[in-house]
Amino acid sequence: MRVRYSFSSRHTGRLKNIKKQREKFPNLLRKVIEFSDIILEILDARFIDETRNLVIEEAIKERDKIIIYIFNKIDLIDKEKISKEKLHNLLPYAFISCQEHRGGKYLRNKIKAEAKKINKEKVIVGVIGYPNTGKSSVINLLIGKSSAKTGKEAGFTKGIQKLKLTENIILLDSPGVIPTAKYSSKEIGAIAEHAKVGARTYDRVKDAEMIVARLFRVYTKAFQDFYKLKKDNVEELIEQLGRQKNILKKGNEVDADKTSRVILKDWQEGKISPF
């Protein structure tokens, strides 16, 4: 399923287009924001700025609703490396590792504490975030069972799902969304940014080789350490890895596209650590 929508902005100073972008909110996401008293924004702990959605955050704050920032995939980064200033500006927050089943109890208690401040019989908690930041997995961790469908494909969860956390707290799940303009962009920088955080999956992106080249340029040592190949340029890395894994075309040539997708898959699954 292709992701059709989204509204992420990485740069805190670029809010002048918020009003224009807000008008394009997909209906499901708009409903989640309107119905909810508390919003959980699921972020990738490795790439917090890249997975924040300033447009949506502003809309939520304008409605005087609570945002709890969820730093998921904390098992893939030492949380001590996350700037204290950044954390201070994103209160309240919770660290989560769905892979290692850590943080669920703390987050449940945090939600209950915030819910007590709201004078309502039923408190609605909306869950939003980029594709593949782990929204459905966080819900599963909170509920304690496979309550929401999960999958590797970006944007897998369809529609709004209503799930009971407690007798008086209801969770609303929403589709993963990224900016329409950015998703449709053919600019390799925008595509690479989304591939970096998994919003565009390795099997769906175009120009996988160029995306890997951009990642390699920034995170050279991470690639060298994981593959144990001390190559200084991405072409040599793809060539040697393709031969090692026998990813070849006719004529005994390395299939650079397929090899690049293998590399991108390793990256998106967190096997290659940039930190």
C-alpha cells in the first residue's frame, strides 16, 4: 500500500506554510486530532527531528490538547546521546522499545496520570506518527496483545482503530502519514530522508543505489563496521557485497539495484547503527 499523505517538517523555524498544509490534513487524521484529548506522537529515537510533524503539533497545541512524545526504538541508540535540551523541549515524553518490550508500563502510567487531569468520563488518546515509526507496535505494547495489525510495509495500518486501554481510556490509531508534496517529490534528498527513517521502504523506493550512496556518505563508518568492508566509496562496497552475496546479473555482473536494496533493508531494520 502506498502512503498518500503526510505532514512532517524537520525545521523548527519553517512554520510559515503551516496554515496552508493544515488545510490538506487527511480526514482520518483530522478526526483523530479532533476526537482525542491526548495525542501520542511516535518518533524514531534515532531520528527525532526527522520524524517530528510540526504542522500537526501546532494544530494540536492550538486546540489546547496534550502531546506525549514517544521515543520508540530506544534499543537502537544510547539514550544518553539524546540532547538534554531536546528532551527538555519535548515534555512530557517516554522512552519505548517495542522490540525489547520496554517502557510499556511506564507509558501506561504516564497516560493514566495525564488522563486524570481531564474532567471526562471517557478520555480519548490518539496515536499519530510517520510510517514505520512503530505506531501499531506501541499500541500492542500498551494493550498487551496484538490489537492492531502490524507489518513492515509503510502505512500498513488502515483507517482509525478504536481500542480500549482501560475502562475509561480509549486509544485511536491513525494511518502513518508524511507530506504529500515531499512524498511525491522526485528530489533524491527528500526521498533519501524518508528512506533513512523507513517511511519509504527498501522494496518500494526508486533509485535505491543513490539513496544508499547518500547514506554511505554521511554514515561511512557505520557501513564499514557492519559489513566489515573497509571501502571508502559506495561503488566498491556494493560491488564487493554483491559478489559476496552472489547478487549477480547475466554476465557475472553485480546487480547494483538489488544489492543496494539489501543494504537499505539492513539499514531500515536497524542492523546498521549510525550511532
